[in-house]
Amino acid sequence: MKNLIRLLIVMSVLSQCLFLYLFALRNSPGLSSPATIFTIAAIYGVIFIALGYAVLKTSGGKRKADRGSVLVSRLLIFSLCGIVIWVFLDATVTDYYQPLSLYDDAIAALAVSWGCLIIALLCIASRGSQCSLEMLRSSLALLLLAAFGWPLAASLTLINQPAFGADVIEAQHIFVGGQRGYDIYRIPALLFVPAGSELASGEILTTGRLLAFAEARRDGSLDTGVIDLVMRHSDDDGKSWGEQRLVCRHATDEARGKCGNATPLFDTDTGKIVLAYNLSGIGRSDQTGVFHTANVIFSDDAGITWTPPVQVADDNLVFGPGHGIQKRFAPARGRLLLPGYLEQHALVLYSDDNGVTWLRSTALDTGNETELAELPDGAIYMTTRHRAPIGRPPQPNGRLYSRSADGGATWSDTQTQTELVTPVCQASVLLYENSLLLFSNPGHPKSRVNMVIKLSNDGGTSWPGKIPVFSGPAGYSQLAQNQTGDVFVLFENGVMAYSERITLARIPAAAITL
């Protein structure tokens, strides 16, 4: 038993050192003060090593613990073991630390370290009075240090201060985790309805309206669970925002599920907003444990009220997430297009009767989360996410894309644009001023950090322009343009995790140039 305990302690210490190294390595792209944070990690590692050595050194101590010390130590060990297990599950499963969670090796190192430590401490507790008093004290100190790692990691938010890009003239946090009864907000969608638009209600918009959507996740960051779809709107280019509105809640008398993947578009022919979304989490599921139904709702008054949902697919088709488009140029001018994917194959739903009926395009050979932009020649550019494990983007790195010359009914073979460096993540694409193609995503080959906008003046063949938006953790994003040429990017971001908040950044027209 004594040799087993020593082996477990050694494995715990070595795995902890590996975890701290991976922690620093994996998170360095999103850190504004890496030297300070690396120093804290090094100090923590040295203390962990010292306490681990103390446990080994005192394992042969001669001063045996008395009955009272054994009872108190057992109580503390059991309590602290429970805390450490809870911290690990909360940090990596329920509310996982987003930048770190992208890497299985770091999670594995932490799991081995804390797992070996817990087993060793439980073995020590089982030995009771056979252990020395010094060993019990050293073991409790080491376990306490492991539990202390959680508030220590949380304190790094006070040190790290990622910055917005120099061209960002305004930034508003639209959805913030922990507010309005929801733990996390994720998966943004953004739509701009121009001033002068005649709505289906008969109203003429006197100012442009921004509509920001998000998944409001009640209990944590997981993609499943109790998740509502919410919205806020702004009539002054994002300077002020209306109250948060509930757009969709998936619920029965017995259960709550998920309403997500918001994908809106504005139909200029009818003056209606079309909002596509998915329902899941209640009822049947596929082999992965999730089954999505695809639904569409409409708004006649620019997002204030919505019609009852119409189900347009029930075979696990997933929308966007992001935004759809309406064709402005031939061929198929006026067609509505909603991007999505089915069984890891990107495709499009399209309608030629203003959303009454929907048809499916041919599917790509790969891809999932997808977005569209119409090019000035009437072709459609599709950008889609790699079908790959998070944190392990394919090589060579780059974004998948395809084109359609017939209004989105059929698509060219998928290609990889290596200039668009990307982790495995959703991205947004937008035709700007009928000339430039804009693309937003975390501009790092592996980590969800460093939100950027790339610019192309040849329809996505090359991407010579770049506008930094945010240097820290950043995830999903959405692009929109107002009538003065300013560009908005609504994106997930935070100080140490990209799921902390959803922010609208505004970039002036003068900066959108090549």
C-alpha cells in the first residue's frame, strides 16, 4: 500500500507539471500578460512539487496519528476530494474552461493528476492510524492546493486584459453570462433591417434596426440542456438596446429542451423577417443522442412579434447558425436561402415563394456549420466549418468553401482556402458594398482566440486585407453592415474564456478598405 501511494503521488505531481505546461502553451495566444500568468503557473507548480515531495518524505514517519487526528483527517480528505471532483467536472464538462477545453491532452493531464491524488489520499485515509501525523498533514495540504487551483485560475481574469482592435470605434456587451437568469449566452446571430424598409405590417422603418439573437443557456456551456432563444434590438446602430425578449422556448409539461441555431434573413419583397432555428432535447434522438427538427417563424414588425413556428424538416437538418440571404442579382433574384447541414454535409434550403415552401440544394461532401454571401456576379459563396474534432483542425489549415452559379441549387466541389487561418469553429461571411467579401473568425490555427475580419476583392479567391477585432478568447461571430458603410461584428468573447459574453463591435466604413 505504501509503495502504491508513493507511485500515485509521483504520477500526480508529474501530471500536474504537464498540465501547467499545456495550460500556458495552449492559452498563450489569448493572453495579454503571459509573463505574469506563466510565473503564477510556475509558482503553483513549484508548490505542488514541494508538497508532493513532503508527502513522500513523511510516508515513513514514526509519529503515528491519534484517533482524533485520523477522524478529522478523514473528514477533511473526503470533503476535499468531493470538492476537487466537483471542480473538475464543473470546469471541463458543465461550464468548461473554453480555451483549455479545446485540447484533450490538457484535460487528460489534469484528470490524471487529480485522479491519482484523490486515489492516493483515499488510500491514506483508509490506513488511518498506520500513517504518520506528518503524512496526513502534508497530504491534506496537497489536496487543499489542488482545490485552490480553481479560484486561482478564476483570478487570472483580473490579470489578463485582451484589447479590442484599433479600428473598433465602439463595443457593447449585448449578452453577458450570469445575467437575466441564464448562466451562458452563445451562438450569436445578427440582422440589419435598413431604414426606409416597408414592413409587412405596413410600417416604414425610419431608422435602421439591428437584431441580435443568442442561445440563452440556463445551466452552463453544454450544447444540450435547457436553452432558450432570445433577442435584443437597437434602432441607433447599437448605441442602446431594448430589453431582452424571449423568441423561442422548447418546453412541454414534463420537460425543457433546446431552441437554438438562429439563422435570420430579411425578405425585402414582403417586408418580413424570416427566422430559422432548431428544436432538440425533447422526444426522439439519433445515435448521437440528439435529434433536431428545423423550424421557421416570421415577423411582420421587424422582430417585435413572431408568428407560430412552421416545421420545414424533421430529419436532423441543422441551420446555420448565423444568417441567411436573399438573392439580389440574377439568377433566381429574390430567392431566400438558409444555410445548414445534414449529417455533416453542408447544404442550403431555398424558397422561391417567400418562405411558403422550401427546397433543398445538393449537399457538399463535407462540412457542417455554414454561411452564405452573394457575390456581385450573382454567384453564391459558401463557407463551411471543417468536420473535425475541436482543437484538431485538418492540415493544411484553412477554411472550406464552395460556390454556386445557379442560385444555390447545386454547388461546386469543396475546396480549402489556406489564407483563412482557422480553428475548428463557425465563421461569418458578408458581401460589403457590392464589392468586398468580408470574413470573420478566430484567426488562429488551433485556438479560439484573436477575432479578425479578412477582406477579399476578388470574390474569395485571395484575402489580402485584415482588420483585428479582439485579441483575447473569441468564438462564433456574425457580420452585418449598416447604410453608412459601418460594419458590425457580433461575437463570443471574454477575458479568459470565449463564452463569457457576446459583444457587438463597430468598425467604421473608412477602415473597410484594401
